[in-house]
Amino acid sequence: MVIAIAADEDGILHAESAACEFAKRLAPFQAIFSGGVVWYLTENAFRKSYPFETTGLGQSFFAIGMTLTLCLDSAGIDIKDYRIGMPSERMPLLVHRALAAWEGWRVAQRLDLSVTEDVWPVDRYQFKRFRELPNPFAPLLELWLTGYRISADFNDKYPAVHLYANPSDIGI
């Protein structure tokens, strides 16, 4: 791990910062984050076919996406309209959906839509406006742009963020 940090210290720090910010932004949707970050060196998370298939982001990520989708739908907007092209090896379905959700969140903010609890109990954030909450998809996209991968359940059993570096990308 020391070699990886020496090879890309700025990238590692940026990935960790983005991952922690992502976790914080999922908190209204009952994400549990211990503040811990665990790194792995593995090529499995970077296979050419389906490079994001090892990415798991837990129920709170699913809930925030569904809540956004339903809130937009209630305003007559289909989040699928914000998808770019078709999912492919170069843009896996998870990234494809996250990009659409990022834009959908911005639209919900612009339209001043309220968060509802149709899918997930959002505690004190119910009926808050999207404009009052930071876009949770932005730090996730920032993290992916570093070239590292994330996996996190954000629950009692697995509250830490797991980040993956490809050893062949950093010359190990």
C-alpha cells in the first residue's frame, strides 16, 4: 500500500475525500458511515468486462435514487430522459444511472421539489427541498474520475468505505 500511496498520493487523498463526502451525503437516507476507509489492491474490480460489477453501494444509495426518481416522476419528469446513450463496457449501467441521477438532482433543485418518503424513511429530511441538500451523486462521480472504485454497504455490519486500486495502473 505504501507504494500505491507514493505513486498517486493526490489521487488517493482525493478518492478518500470524495468517498467520505459521498457517505455523508447519503446520511439522510440512513447510511451508516464509521469514517473508516479500507484500501484494496486488486485487479478484480477493474476487469475489462463489467468493470463496475464489484461495486456495491448499499440500500441507502438505492433508496436515494428511487426517492429522486419518484419525486421527479410526480413532477412529470422521467429520469431516463437524462441518460446519455446506452450502457456499455465504457459506460457501465451503474455509471450511466449515476450520471442521470446527478442531472436529475440538479433539475429537482431547480424546480424546488420536495423530498418525500415514498421509498425510504428519510427522517428529518422528509419534505425538505432538494435545493437544501447537496447532490449526493457529485462526490461519487468525482471519486470515479480518480480511477479508483468504491464498495460500501453503509450499514451497521459494514459501515466503512472500501476503495480499490488497480495495481497494474500504478506500476506495481
